[in-house]
Amino acid sequence: MSDDFYHDDPIEEISKKSLRSKFLSTGVVIVGSIFFLQSTLAGNISLNSSRGIEFGQSVSQAVACSGETNLTLTPRSTFVNGSPGFHYLQSVTVSNIPTSCYGDDFTISAYNNSISTPLALFNGTSASAVIYNNAGSFELGVGTLADASITSGSGTFTISFTNPVALSSSVFKLTIQSGVHAASASTGITWTSRTSASDNGWFSVTYGNGIFVAVAVSGAGNRVMTSPDGITWTSRTSASDNDWYGVTYGKGIFVAVAASGTGNRVMTSPDGITWTSRTSASDSDWYGVTYGNGIFVAVAAAGSGNRVMTSPDGITWTSRTSASDNGWVSVTYGNGIFVAVAVSGAGNRVMTSPDGITWTSRTSAADNEWFSVTYGNGIFVAVADSGSGNRVMTSPDGITWTSRTSAADNNWLGVTYGNGIFVAVAAAGSGNRVMTSPNGITWTSRTSASNNNWYGVTYGNGTFVAVAASGSGNRVMTSTP
């Protein structure tokens, strides 16, 4: 029994009480206030009656970034047995979050019925939980990166405390406030080596549904590994021993694409653990895959006019005409547009599409070998493994690109955005195979955990994770405050 409630008193119906008044403090607007009666969070509880338990619901009121849209808070508790045992505030779900809250931090606090100091929620002393709204993908914010986890959905998230400390009998009010995102000063800067599940050629990594998933271009039956935190990794059986170059998450499913295999250059998984082969639209060399606007899009480095394929579900794929037969190796989605970059082509190593179907060539900032592209903080950023001082280019719209000075002329193969900064990783360089930027324009070299060939990097659950194709047992590195 985990989230069900039990106490030794006779079963009774408890009438729901809602606090209708607003609780105001500087810069804070209360979304809801809740009475937690006895040792539960519920307004009504009926045990053994074959119906669901009704938890207390907050009173929806406007929070700053939501404007006229009402947010809804739903708290849940967990029972920890003892003498006599207690119920704790274990999680809070926030739903009905509008796009106007993109880029903001939410801060959740809990109060008793009299004191203005918020209650500790987790970690023994942490009295606030910060959640970052990264363009609709919710992540743990500064100060909430340990003893907490987050589940992100469309316009909703649930934050859960690993070791909750707030007694639900003491919680009378919940508050939520929005504010400017605060990026950690150390995330992406300090890196730690981690033990990879195997010494495969790990090429790509993504995060979704509370788990990191990496795929490889080498290995015998184990070309997938997963981790709940980026630190401890477990080998998983790949659908086939294809050269898996790209992996993404969307619509409740992980999708990986490959540059080898006969008709089966796609595999999917609902959890990152169990994988199923899917029929690719063609046997092109698929390198990059992303999800956006309700569709999966993959790009290839080889093929005749069909170096793009799309899928509404990751299972059924359709060939699309690429803007040119360049070596397309990476694709991303942001600001209502798909953007792909290539390692070959004459002045046209970028192509864009509003829907993943119709593609238009764009002028790249230089004819470098653009190996990875991402979107964050209102800007597209691409990195290259060739070029002289200009191995970064940026664009506000995916159409017009500007060269930027890279921190070093390393072979930059992966780039991502999270927690307010861009992070790129490289397959060459002496101790400086990471660079970071707050805006995609100005870049600073960082010390990599080792001089491995780092190919892929992602961000999730408050942690940057990079994977490599070389190294002895240490083909993962992480950065967490």
C-alpha cells in the first residue's frame, strides 16, 4: 500500500473544507489553500468501498505567469509506518499550465495554519520546491535537484519527494509562485565520470518519462543502456545490432534510428527497457531524430531525395523529400519549426520545415561539418567538428544564421540546452571537451571528466549527461550542482 490512506479510527466521512481567501506575500499569489484534516490530505475517504480515494483539491486562482488561466494543485500523501506512523506530503501535481509560463520557475511551498515560515518539504530542511518550465518540458530547478523527481506532461507536472518530511496533518496551505528562471552556477561546468553499462560506442542520449536512455553503434545485443539518474546504468537488449545513431522521446515513447539494418532501422520502446523493431521508410543512413508538433522526424546522411522520414507515432514511417541530398545528421524542433543541419553541402547545410514534410534549403553560416543542433532560450544553436574559430552558428528562426566563436577548435559533436545554459561536447581536445554558453553566442571551455570521444549530451531531471564512444568503463559523465 503506497498512496492509499489508513488510520486506526473508525471509518467516517470527512466533509471537504476549502479556504476561499487569498494568502498574499511579497511577489506571491496563492493558487490554492487546503485544509488537511486528521492525518490525511483528503476531503473524503471511504475505505474498502470499491471506489477511488478523493484527495483534497486546491482552490484555483491566477498565478502571475498564467494570466486569466487558473492553475490547479493536487497534493498527495504517503503513509510511513511506525509508532504510530504518519502521513507525509509526498507529491504535488500542477495542471492547466498555459504557454505564457514558458521559461519561468515555479516555487511550491507549504504552510501550517499560523506561522509564516514555510514547512520543510524534503531533505530535512528544504522549504521550497522549484520547477523550471523549459518550454513546456518541466524540470527540477535550482535547490530541488536531490531527493525529488518530476514527471512532465502536456501542461502539467508532478513533483515527488523521495524522503518527504512535511506531516500532512501540519499542512494547511499550499502556495505556488512564478518567477524568472534561476540557472545554477555550477551545472554544466563541473563534470564527473560515471561507469557506463558497457564499453559500447555510445552515440546518442535522451531523457524522458523519468529515465535517461543511450544508444550505441557497437555491442552485442546490448546497444541500449538506461539510468534513472545518469549515474547508475543498466544494459538493455536492443531490438537488433544496428548502428543506432539517434534517440529521442515524445508522445510517451522512445524512438531510435540507425544507419544500418535491412528494413528495421527504427526501434521503439515505451519505457527504454523493452525495444521493438519497426520498419523504416527506407534503408537510408539515419543519424538524427526528434519529436515536435505531434510528429517524429528523422534525417539521414545518405539516400536519393528521401533523406527525411516522418511518423505520427514512431511506428509507421513515411519518406519525405529532403531539401537537398546533403549529409543530414541532426534535427531539432523549436519555435514552431523543424531545423536540420548537415556535414556536407555547398552553402546550404541547413534546411527547415514547418511540419516535417516540406523542406526548404537555408544558407549555413559556413560550410563546416555541422554535427548537432538544438533549440533553447529562443535561439537555435548548431556546433561543428570543423572550421577555424567558427564552430558554432546561431539563428533566432532557423533561417538566418550567424557564425560564432567556439571556445576551442575541438570536434564538437553534441549540443543541448537545459537549466538556462547551452552545453556542447567534443570528440577531441585536451581536457576541454566541454564548452558552455548562457546565450549560444559567448562560449567558455570547461574541463571534461576525461578525454573520451564525447558524442551525445542531454539534460533531464536537473542533470546534464554526456555519452562517449571511447573510454574504459567511463563512457558517461554527468554534471549536477
